[in-house]
Amino acid sequence: MKAQPPKWADRFLAWFCHPDLLEDLQGDLYEIFEQHLTQGHKRKAKYLYIWLVLRSFRLSALKENQKLKNSFFTMTKNNLKIAIRVLWRDKFNSAINLVGLTLGITCFLLLGLYVKQEVTFDHYHSKKDRIYRSWVKEDYGDGREFFNSHTPLLFEALFEDNFPEIERSVQYIENDFLVGRTENRINEIISLISPDFLEVFDVPLIYGDKSTFLPSREHIAISQSYASKYFGLENPMGKTIAVEVDTLIHDLTVSAVFEDFPVESSFRFDMAISTENGRRIYGDRLYKAWFNIIPETYILLKEGTNISSVESKTQEVVLSQGVTYGDEPLEKDQYQIGFQPLTDIHLNPDIPLGTAPVGNPQYVIILAAIGLLVLIMACVNYTTLSAGQSLKRSKEVGMRKVLGASKRTLIYQYLSESMVLAIVAVTIGTGITFFLIPTFNALTGTEIFFQFEWWHAGVYLAIGLAIGLVAGTYPTLIITAFKTINIINGSNQTTGKLAARKGLVILQFLVTVFLISTVLIMRNQIDFLMDKDLGYDYKAVISAELPIDPNGRGIRDALQSGMANGELLKTKLEKHPKISKIALGNHLFGSNGWTHVAFNDDNDDFKWFRLLVVNPEYLNAFNIEPVQGRNFEVGNGLDKRQSVIINQSAAKYFGLENPVGGKLPGPEFGEHQIIGVVKDFHYSSLHTEVEPLVIVQNIMPIFAGVTDADVKDSYSPKIVFTYSGHNLHDAIEILENEWEVLFPSEAPNFEFIDDRISRQYESEARLNKLIGVATLLSVLIAALGLFGLIMIVANSKIKEIGIRKVMGASPLSIFRLLIKGFVLQLLLAIILSIPLTLYLINQWLDNFAYRIEINSLPFVLSGLATLFIAVAVVAYHTILATRVNPIESLRVE
């Protein structure tokens, strides 16, 4: 039997090929098939036939299938063609709509990227659903509660030995280490992490693998950035970095280089050594202590395990360890262990702060709402403009209906127009967002980035279709509801819809006024925070952390050695006439982590206060004056040994009516005397009220009586001084030169006090800038919408304007005619925006212990700003209208 071409190939050819082409094409292919067949190449002839059929598949060759011809797809194709033609024909209105939607989408994407980054912190770890950070809470009644996300060192072994549900337990500690062997050693933050850290967390390695990550305490892993910093372009593997660990300098071998951590990571370390070094830093005693908290402890649950099964056993395990509080065994619930999901850390302020900074979930919600609000505003803008143009298109609708178009066909047609416009706006807005991100980051202090994957195209298309559907539904329903007979009679059919359109315009004004007034109030609060008298002078004050004795043990040795080094440097700096007010202290303004100590008072009630260790000049350097008693005196030995100064809050908290000459109300304190009371200066941020503070030169009398101590800030002494010249660079050069003489092996690490204070309100300033960007874009959207609306109103009144001009109407009267409706709508929007703004802004202001009182000025200014935009737009259209020849106006109808 003679060989035939494959039947499925023939059927496929017949399916796609246009009937007019099928006969010729199939004949040619048969001829080629026969030629190869006659040459005895049967298999080759079949393969070649298939190949040629596949190569013939082209869109131009597709036949018009009748089913397809009348299908939804064909109708959609036609609708898209018509939509593009209509949008192109009415370029001006299309441009206004397109720009408005694009601005709204750009704002939505910029804020959306920031919000996405905040809510997806730590989500990149593949085992994120099984990773938890432990916390510990001690509650002994009478307010003696200690809640920390830092935990005892023994937790790592405790979890692995007593909880079979836990697959792995690892710890993380950040500490300052001196890096370098000889000159210019610098202080670096190095993390101590468990060797099996990579079994829990995803840290991509550039050099090395899991087995070589931190094989011993003599190895160090560094980030990609630090590899460049210390070794340039060389491969750092096997090279050494000198690190001072526990008073000895060790040459640690680089055993791994890891990629820099992404922005949305709670871990951001650049150098890591094994926690095995902790044994020589903290000693074995601390590794068995239940009440000394140092590391963060993370656990990895076994697959299929619920965290509640671990939590339910913690009390039983703790009580079985024989832990005591003082001489008494722990009672149930006095020592609690809990777990927090890894992905919950970044936005949960209810758990105490650990190593990583915690964002404010309220700010994320605010920005998400504002981004959505601006997008809605852009949609409303499109809706009101399209609804306003509906009368203009009534004749087109009437003609289509006369020609047999159904209501459903018209809905498809007009929705197609809005969807096409929205998809174009999404495309342009995405491109603008991509190019704006560097500027946006620089302006707002954020670190967002744009990452595109192909599946994102589907998401953007869906967003465009959704926006087009939302924005286009209302004007489409208006247009398709026109009655043909009324259109032919020329009746105005928009009257019944005016209320809804006015409502949308009011909503647009309301959002604009709300955003402007919110930005103004937030700006006032931030200015209040920055300008408020904190009770001390801090302008042009420079500080530097002093080196401490590496051989010292404990806080006392660190303070004494740091203070001694500070006195040496102080003597050197005093020679320079432009440097003044030189002082020493272990804490600086702009930090909430000042030493926190607790004790039992004479009535055995639990009390606490903050502790500051200074030299005699410290309070004078910042112009902190006593309101009772006196300040420390230079050269007074008694002051140095036992004098104490407290603030007004401490006097009130301790119930001391005449504290000068008295003592702190604790029986265990060493010999001391209160010599003065200073006013309540704001040493921490204005988010919190001023707390009780005790200021000493010698910590020993105080430490003799405290039962608990917690230091979240660095307790190393710092030197501070004021520079009176005009060039701060000179002051820094003086500091560096004198520092080099005294401490040649260590580099100075200086900063400005006012920078530290400003950083306390960094998140608020960033929020204000983000809302400011959204406000600017929303004002532009509103102005565009108003511009288009007033143009529509002016065109609809062109005959009336012409008659008025013939009758002698002035430009002012035409201006009043155009603006009168919008003024009423604007006033209503201002009135409605006030309670909304007050409610939301008060929620935000409640975050501050010290806040402004809201007055009417922001609302007046926001209303005036919006009114100014409306007046400017109407004035422009008035000028255009007055320039039109009345004869031309009267010819319109």
C-alpha cells in the first residue's frame, strides 16, 4: 500500500488554513512528499511533511471560523479597536483621564512597594513558618515584671534537651569588637551566631558551604561588602582578620563569604564568629544563669509540629530545673517562656525590642490606606469626568441604538474604553515608578526597590482591568441608560444623575483637604518635637565613645577605665580655644536605653530608676541647672565618692518632699547623700514621659542596693564638647589629631548629639514625607479633575455665556457662574473632612507623651489651598470663555 502523509498533520492543516489557501498549499506539500517518496525516503518524506505543515502555521493563514467570528473574542477585538479610536479622537479629555489615573497608580505603587516591604520582612527564609524567637517574662508581683526578647545563654541547650518537637535551636548576639592588630584598629559590630545557624536561616554563600561556615571559634564569616572592604578584589577565603576577643587579639580565618542581607531582613550583620567564643567572653557561670539575658534564641520546629505543643510544656520544664528567685523556688507563672513567629518580629511592638529595629504597624496601615485613597481618588476623577462627558456622547449612543446595538453591547464597548485607558495608565505608571524609586528613596529616607518577574505582568494587567472596571462602571451605566427618543428630541437626561456626580466631586475635595490638613498637622507635631525645649543645650555638641580597658571585668572597670581615658583626652582638648564645655558621661541624649536599675525600698516595695554616671562638668556642659541644692563641684572628693543628684520625677516618684541632704529610700544602698535636684530634662524621646533619674560619679553606693539592672545602650563612657567656630570640620580634625596621640591603635567614632536626637523621630519624619508625596500627587489629580470638570461645565454653558456676553456680562459674572457650584461642594468637603481628620490624627498623636494641640489653622490652610486651585482653574476657563466670539458661541446649537 502506497504511503500517505500523516492524517493528523492533514487535519491540523485543514483546521487552521484558510479555505482559499488550503487546496494550493496542500497540493504543494503533497508534491514534495511524493518526490521524497519516489526517492525511497519514506520516513524522511513523512517527517518533512509534518515540518512543512508546522512551518505553514501563521496568523495570516488562519481561516475565519464562523463560531469565532461571532464569539466574545471577536467582539472584544472590535470593542478594543473602537475604544482606541474614540480615545484617540478625543485626545484632550483622554489625556486628562490618562494623566490622572497614571498619577494615582504611581502613588499607589510607590506606597504599595513600601508597605509590601514592611509586611514581608523575613519572609524570604524557606523555613519561616517553623522559626520562632523565644522571649522570657519574669513576674514577681508588685510591678516587678521583666519582659525581654533577649534570653539567658542556657536556653539553646534547654530547648534542644527538653523539647523533642524542636529540630534546632540557635542563638544570635551582637557585640562590639576591635578589629585590626596595630594602628587604626576600628570598632566593628560582630555577631556571635551558633555554628548551625544556616540550618535554620537562609544565608546564601558566595564562598564556602555549610560545613565550612564557622567550623571553630578561630574562624570568621564575612559579608560580600566586608570582603571588598577588607580584601578588595582578592578572594578572602583562608585569609585572616585580627579581632580582639576577651583581651586577646586572635587572627581569625575567613571560612565563608555570604551575600549581603536583603533590605527586608531582621538580620543585617556583616561579620560573624561562632558562639563558641562566648565561653571565653562570658564564662561558664553565665551559661548556667537564668537571670542574665544576652542572646536572642531562635528555634526551628520539626515539620508538622504546632508551637502550642511546645508552649504548653515550658512551665513544667522551667519548674523542673530547680530555679530559685533569691532563696525561694520559682512559683508557677513567675518565670514564663514564650515564642514569637519570625515573620511577626518586624511589626509587633508588643514584644520587647531585640537586636533588630521594629517598625510601626500603625504607620504601615496609614500608608496603605493613603495609597488606596489616592488610587480611589484617581478613579473618582475618571468617573466624574466621564460622567460629565456623557451628554456629549448621547448622540453617538442614540445612533448605535437606532442601528440595533443592545444595552449589553454598549456596556462592553464603554467598559472597554475605560479598561484600555486603565491598562495604558498602569503601564506608564509602572514605568514612572521604576524611574522614580531612587528619587523617592532619597526624598523619604526609604530603601524600597522594584523587582519585576514575568508573572507580575498578569498582576499588573489584572490591576488595570479592575481599575478600568471600577472607574468606568458608573459613566457606562449613565450613557447606556439614555433613552433613544429623548436623545433624538434633544432632551437633557443628566439631571437625575447630577447628585451622584456632585457626591463624587465632594469626595474628591474631601480626600484632598484631608491629606493636606493631615500633612500640616504632622509637620506641626514633628516641628514641635524638634523645637521643644528639652531642658538642655545640645547644638554643635560632638561626642565620641572612649576606649575602655580590655582587661577590665564588669561595668565598674569599664566605667573607670573609660573615664580615665576621657580625662586624658579632655586635658588635650582644653588647649584648643574654640573647644569648650568638655565633659564625660556614660549615656548620651537621643537613646531610650539608659541604665535601668531596680531595688526594694524601706517598705520593701519595688522601685526603679534610670542611672547616669558622669564627671563633675557633665551637667554644666549641657546647661542643666539644679532647682534645689547644687551641682557637682570640680575637685570635691566627697562629691566624687558619694554625692547623688536626682531629677524632679525621681523626687516625686520616691515621695521625697525635701530630698537635698537625704538619701534614696532603700536600706541596702551604700553611703551616699542627695546634694541636688535638677529639672526634668528630656533625656529620652518625647514619645515617653520623663522617668526617674539618679546621677552619680561613683556607681558603687548605688549598685550595692540594686536588685536588678538592665542596660540596652552602650555603657562605655563618652566625651562631649562644644565647638564655637564656624567650621565643624576643624573640630573633628582637632579631635582626630589628639585622639591619635593618646589612642593610636583605635580609630575615633564621633557623632553629633543633635543627629542622635533627630534619629529618634526618623520614622515620624519619613511618614510625613511619604504622606507629603501622596498629598502632592492627590492635589495634582484633583487639579486635573477640576480642570476637566470645569471645562465640561463651561462647554455645556457656552450658549448661556454667549447670551450673557451679548447682554454685557462682565468676566467676573461669568467667573461666578462657573464657580458657584464648586464652592458649595468644597465647603461641604471641608466640613466633612474635619471630624475624619481629627479622629485619625488623634490616633497618631496618642503615640506621643508630648504633643501639640490641634487648632483650626491646618483646616483653614487646606481649605484655602484647595479653593485656590479651584479659583485658578475657573479663572483660566473664564479667560478662555471671554475670548470666544459670542456669535461663535450662539452657533453651537
